[in-house]
Amino acid sequence: QKEVEQDPGPLSVPEGAIVSLNCTYSNSAFQYFMWYRQYSRKGPELLMYTYSSGNKEDGRFTAQVDKSSKYISLFIRDSQPSDSATYLCAMKKEGAQKLVFGQGTRLTINP
Amino acid sequence: DAGITQSPRHKVTETGTPVTLRCHQTENHRYMYWYRQDPGHGLRLIHYSYGVKDTDKGEVSDGYSVSRSKTEDFLLTLESATSSQTSVYFCAISGSYAGTLGVNEQFFGPGTRLTVL
């Protein structure tokens, strides 16, 4: 069983829709949670970074962490075609250097 | 792009040949990392460095070695490339000696696409 599970999709939604992307994890020691966006043939770009539980909002993006359920989410409001990319969740333990990634979800926003 | 460049960006080589990939950063970051990205596996850590001449293994380090003789450069070497090392390799950085960037946020370079025939 992988430490971090992420539905690879693909996920296709119409422009303007609210998108929900999710990851589950098994290691309760994870304390730092990130979401990366990766366009085709590019490097991952850090979108959201959260410590421990709670919500964080940045423009159209909201990250949620529920440590009791070992579940994290990324919501995209008013989705745009430019949001079409692969979204990777990642997490790490306190003091560790390794980021543990999910497989990534490929998202397409249709105009 | 956090001032990270990788070279070469693409490389095709043959089984058994040595290959060195270079990661160069311009903003004095303390930590540097090498990941590989493969379908179905996501990104996996190969090696990382926490300072000049200070390196440690990640989860998929077999067949790879690294060196960091200067703050700005982190080299990944495949001593004898195998087809299983065909992958996209990403360098990442975190932390700054000046304390302006935390150690928990990692920023990635553009990647090197390596094909071993």
C-alpha cells in the first residue's frame, strides 16, 4: 500500500466549475502538506503549502487538511482552461527531507 | 523558477555508459534534491544535499551517486546507465542560509528527460 494515494483521473470539467482534488495518506507523522501544479513537460510548481490541519486560501485555490481522517483536498473555484494540468499532492514529516508524492491527478478544464 | 537550471534538458544514451546531470542554482539555497518521475510512481527522492559536501540517500538511490562541491551545483551521476533509469529527473531546492526561505517548501527545476537505450 502506498503512503499517499491520489486518484490519477483523468478529470474533465467545464469552465467555471468548482474542482475538488483529493489525497489520502496512511502515515500520521506527516505534518506538512503541499499541492503542486505541473504542466506538460514542465517542472512541478508549488501552489499551496499547509502546516498541520486547517484551511488555507489563495485566490481561487483552497487547501484543506483533515489529519483525523488523513485526508487532504484542493479546491479550485471558477476553474479556467489555464488550470488544465496535473496536480500532485505531497507531504513530509517534521525534520525529514523527503517529500512523499501522490501519483498526480490529470485535470482538463473544457471551455 | 527559484533560479534553478538543469543540464542537459534532454539526453539519449546507451546502456552501460556513465551519465552526469547537473543542477545549478543562483540563490544560495542550502538544500538541494534529486527526484525522478515515472508513470505510476509519481516523484521519488534519489539523493539530497544539506550543504557543501554533505549528502544523504533517498528512497531510490541504488545506481546513483551525487556530489556537491559548491553551494550552487549538485551533480547526479549514473555510473553505468540501465534502461530502468530512463526517466525524467528533477532537481529541487529549499532553505536558505539567510533564513528567507523555509526548509519545508521545495521548488523544482525544469527537469532533464533521460532515455537509456
